[in-house]
Amino acid sequence: MKKRFIKIFELLISLSVTLGFIYLFYKVIGIEKFLKFFSELNPLNILTAFLLYTGSYITRAFRWKIVLSIKEFKKLFKITAYNTVFNIFLPFRTGEISFFYMLKKENIPLSETAVSFFSVRVFDAISLFSVFGISLFLFWGKPVLSVLVFILAPFSFLFFQILLRYIKHEKVQEFGKTKLNLKNISALYLLSVFTFLLKFTAFYLVLPEGIDLSFTEAFLASSAGDITTILPIHGIAGIGTYEGGYAGILVLFGIDKQTAILGSVFVHIFMLIGSAVIAGFSYIFLRK
């Protein structure tokens, strides 16, 4: 009974966040202004953005190839596509369950699935905060500090390695010795950072010409928007919370409120449609 109440409460919060943002968008922007900016979208930029966004799925699939015993790339791409779209659309990070379900169907032991999943998610967090720090210092005009963040960030993974040593499960110990060597750790970090580079560049390209954001500003906003996906509770399909992260940090640094909100909406729409298209493609062409 208590768990059911908590779930209902979380759902009500998600609905409130989403409906609240839709109301804010209607009052601050309005449908007419949105359609005006929508007409300014560049089709070539959208196509290029979609190719870059697809590239971010390819780099993510290669990360799974490093940590999982599955080596067939098409399977790994399909798993990445399904897991991503479920994560985006389902509430409370419940989309992560799809990863465990799909690997169970591939006869991957739960221990391997769990330790691989948490290793990659740790690198997601490290690389995301690294990219956020890099873009923040570039925004402040301090490139040297950006380079330092990029170099030093992966060392935080040492804490995860130390934690693994205290887990005496045989498979976990074997994973730490065989998969988490210096070569693989470096590859996971670089692939993770490159994933965000492809993804956030795509997000910059989908902005209409009338939205005056520099690449650095858009990159910083995209990384802040992605950080909101870590939250245990967010709006339906991330609507409201993602825009809050993306637009919020821009407004915080003096960017016009309408520009910030419009940018967040166009990026989020692209992400929702792009992830659905890639998942649909995977379902149709990569099922067997």
C-alpha cells in the first residue's frame, strides 16, 4: 500500500512538472512564435544533426562491446536503441529495466549484466560532468581549466574500482581484472566524451536560425539538460525537467528567457523524435 502511494505521488509530481512547463511555454512563448521559429529550421542541418545523433548511438554500442561478452555489433546497437528510447519516455529511470531484460534474452548472466551496466553508467556520469565542466570553463573563457577537467575527470573512476574490490563475487572480481584495465578505461572514457560531443553538436544544429546561441552556450545548456536525466523524478518523457536544466543555466548566465526556453524545446523535440526513429529502425531492420 505504501509503495503504491509513493508511485502515485511520483506520477503526480511528474504530471505537475510537465503540465507546469507546458503552461509556462504557452504564456512566455506561445504557439505563434513557436511556429515562426519552426519555419526557420534548416532541413540540411536537421539531416546532419540526425546523422551525428545516430553516431552517438554507434559510439555507445562500442562501449557495450568493451564490457559485454556480446560482440555482434548489430545486437549491441539494437540494445542501445531500445534502452535509450525506454529511458527517455518511461518515468523514474524504469527504462533501465529494459537493458537487463534484453541481456537476459541473450543468456548473459545477471552478474555480468549488472557490473557492465553500472560500469558504463559510472562513465556516463563522469564524462557528462567532465563535458559540463569543460563547456562551463570555455564559457568563462578559461580553456586551460577545461583541459585540466578533461584530463583529471577519469581518475574519479578509481573510486569505483576500489568499490569493486570489496565485492567478493567471482564474476565481479574477474570483470575488474579483465575488463577494467587501463586500455579499456581510457577507451570507455574517450568514447563516452565523444558520444556527448556528437550528441550535443547535433542538438546545436537543430536550433532555428533565429535562436541566437553560440556553440559553447548551446553545449553548456545541453550538458545541463542531460544532467537532469539523473534525477529520480522528472516530467513525462522528461518534459519540463529537461527544459529546466537546459534553459535554466542559460537564464542563470544572462541569456534571454525566451531564447533559452525555445532552444530547450527544439532540442527536446529532436531528441524525442530522433530516439523513436532510431528505435523504430532497429525494430524493423535489426530484429533478427
